[in-house]
Amino acid sequence: MRRYLAVGLDCYLCLLTSGLLVRPYVDSAAVPRVVGLLIGPVLVVSFLNQVVLTAIAGAGAGKLIMGIRVVSVPDVGRPGPVRLVRRWLYGLCWLPLQPWYGLRARPAGSGPAPRTACEEGAAYSDLAGLRQVRRSDLVAHRRAVAAGRAAG
């Protein structure tokens, strides 16, 4: 649930920031023109949030608010810029298509959805080899690793 709220916050903050940047240039309610003006700033703000801010702070704005960090698998370190750009591009293609995949997944009235690997923890990783973890779990992991090194 935290991940979905973080994604929602990221989308909201991206659209809000882009809308505020474009607002002075919108003189009428011509929807195609407004959408055209929004595409550039949305992509730039999204890139800054998902790639630059994640490289600096370990997470985008929504994930920082929700207490989630993005880490590289298997070393649990900060992800490199190439992986972050790959993750951002994958997200631009994957996220908008989720309602479509959800509607096509099973016919209406066919009963409950089948169990998937997402319930086993695969939903927290992505194709770029990155994983989203709670900040508190990351701190506990790093303490355990440090204690193991000190004892051994």
C-alpha cells in the first residue's frame, strides 16, 4: 500500500509542479494546447524526481514522504545512474498501461484473482534490478550487517 501511495504522491507532485510552471503561459482553456504545454515539464520534473533526486537522496519525493528507499539488488547500496534512467524509462511505459492490463487480466465475474509472485515479494523489485524497501528495514539491515562484521 505504501508503494502505491508513494507513486500517487509522485504523480500528483509532478503534475502540480508542471502545472504551476506552465500556468503563466496558458491564456485560454484550449485543452490540446494545455496538454501539449504540459508534456515537456512533466517529463523534466519526472526525470528530476525519479533519477536525480533518487541518486542524491535514495528515493523520489513520494517515496521519501512514505518512508521508502530505492536500493540496488543484491548489494543493498545506492543505485547507479544507468539503472535509475532505465527504471524511469520503464516506469513511463509500464505505469500508464496498468489499468489496461488489469482490465484484460480476467473476465468480470470469474471469481477472485489468482495468487501471483507479487504476493511473495516480487512486487517490490523491478526490471532494472532495483528494490523498494522501507527505510526502517534498511536501517535494521545495515545495523545487522555491521554487527555481523564486528563479531566476525
